[in-house]
Amino acid sequence: MGGPSDPQRSSIAPRAILFDFNGVIIDDEAIQCDATIAVLDSYGVALDRNSYFREFVGISDWECFRRGLSCAGRPTSPAAIEEAVARKAFLYQERLGVVDLLVPGLRPFLAATIECEIRIGIVSGARREEIELVLERCDLEQTFELIVAADDVRHGKPDPQGYLLAMSQMGVPPSHSVAIEDSHPGFAAARAAGLRCAVLTTSHPPTAFEHPDRVWSDFRHHTPADLPWAPSSA
């Protein structure tokens, strides 16, 4: 395989894989769910697990609590929501056991991606502090070129702002990029940004998405070549 200075490789436009975080890098949606339910319960707001996975997966903590508190007629000032977000972050970190929660097959998939000289970034509705904590504990903090977190955008998924920002900063167009998602808002955001998208079934069954480009249970037995690259970037 040619190195970075190989003229045959340097004439090929770079490719990028943009990973969601929760449910794609770390299979922690159950922890996210339980922590969110616990915080809302402390405000007297009832939320069950089915409702969480149907309505809240893929959106930011800020939006989760805005919706939850608003539906129950509770205060939704920025200060009130930030307090709820902070309480949830404490519960999440308290319950997190990171290494065992990495999505199966992720490490070899990342290694293969780096070997293929494909650039990789994270586009997530999670807070940067949470993402960096998990990456550090898993010894992955130097793996990703770029992180676009909830802190970096005004509009979270399903708005495509995060994906558009990531591609702009990396200098890679949608035709040479692929998203990997697990939620409806994430899938919608990727599509709105012009991206092909592979879906992991860590949060929803395979039939829950309309015309996904790929559906995988996890990363085992897959390589970057299996992703739905546009013909011009294959």
C-alpha cells in the first residue's frame, strides 16, 4: 500500500467517516435512558423506557429536558435545564463502565479505517465533556481527528448543522463522506447533510429506518469497504 507521499494516493480525494457517539461508539443508551428517567422523576415528571427510546434517543440532553419539563408544565428556563443536565451528567458518570460498553468490533474497525487512510470524526448530540471522558477511559482520545459535540452547534440533530460543520472543518464533501448512526434524529441529520448513512441497531430494530444505506448490528465482520460510499469515492 502506498504511503501518504505516494503520487497515486495523493491524487485521490480524501474520504471521511463521521461517527455518532452514543449507540455507535459506546453502547450506553440504556445508561442514558435510566439517568434521564431518574432526573425527570426527581422533578415529578414520569418517563418510561419505551417513551425514551421512541422520542428521546438521538437528541441532546438539553432538548431532552426541555421537552420533558415542558410537557409536565415545569420551568424550562436555561438555568433550570442546565441544572437538570448537570444532574444527569453526574448520574451517567456514576453508572458508566466504559470498556465493556464499546460497540463490538469497534476497535478493529477503527484500526482498519486508519490503515486505509480514511479520516474519522465524531458528530454527536452528547456534551463534549462526556465524549472526552469516554474516549480517555477507552484510550481512544487520540483516535479521532475532530469532535463536533452538542456544545458546538446551535441546532442539534435532526438538524444537519453538526455534520455540515464537521465536513467543512475537515474539508471533505458529502460525496466522500459516510455517517454511522443509531437514531432517527441522527439518520435524518445525516441525510439532510447529503450523506449516505449506515445504521447500527443498538437503539432500534432494523425495520425502524426508512431506506437506510446499510444496517449493521455492530462493527464485527465489517470493514470500511462495506460502507455505502458513493461510486466516485469508492
